[in-house]
Amino acid sequence: DGICLVLGPSAIVLPLADRLADKLSLTCLLSDTTDIMPPPVRRYDVMQGRLRQAGGSFGRFTVIVDGLRELQPHGRRTLAFGEPRDGGHAECDIILDLSGNPPLFPAHEKRDGYLRADPDDPLAVEKAALAASHLVGTFEKTLHVSLD
């Protein structure tokens, strides 16, 4: 049961996470902290921060987040976050990047498990979410061979 890290603005990420939560284990990293009502039942983790670094590939991504603020469980009226801290480390299997920022990886379209969409394009967001929801199950590991 892998984890999908969803990056981007809360207005895009949270409604999408509500729809994907039945298919994937999710962690949402929000780029903003607008006054949004928390869902009645929390089925995924929510954090706020700035992604400093990402590495790895499908099934073994690592990320470092600065200004990491975790959602406080007692916030009922709006999302309430804890104190920020730098250098938060996390691992995930899939990254769904809806940040609108430049890609996290060079040749990002070739990076298995890294899905990216423009947050201002609802169709692209839905296509990326659908692709992420299909990245579950058992996969064969890519074999790289060097010939001399």
C-alpha cells in the first residue's frame, strides 16, 4: 500500500484528495493555507510547506520540505497548522505535482511515478489524477543493462 504525495494549492489539492482517497494512500503538501473548511472525516494527511528537494523514482521517492507545518487535529472551523520547521524528510511512491512550478526533475516525463499537471487546467489535473490512481498493484522493476 504505497503513498502518493500530492503537491499544490489547497483549492485544487484537497477536493482531488477527497476523490482519490478511496484508491490511494495520500499525503497532501499544500502551498498555501487559505481558510478552507477541513473535511468531516480526514482520510489523508495534510501538511503545508515548500518542497526543497526531491529525488528517487517510482516506489522510492524521497523529499525534503522546508517550512513544514502539520495539520492540527483539533481544527474544526478552518485548517489549523502547527509551527513551521525546516528539513522535514518524507518518502513516497508516487508524486502528483499540481504546484504549477517548474518540474522537480529533468526529463520529468520519463520519470516513472512522477505525474505533473497545470493546476489551471482542470482536464490535465483529472488526467494526472486518473493516471496516479492506476499506479497500484505489483510492478516489475526496470532492468538496466550496460553493454561493452
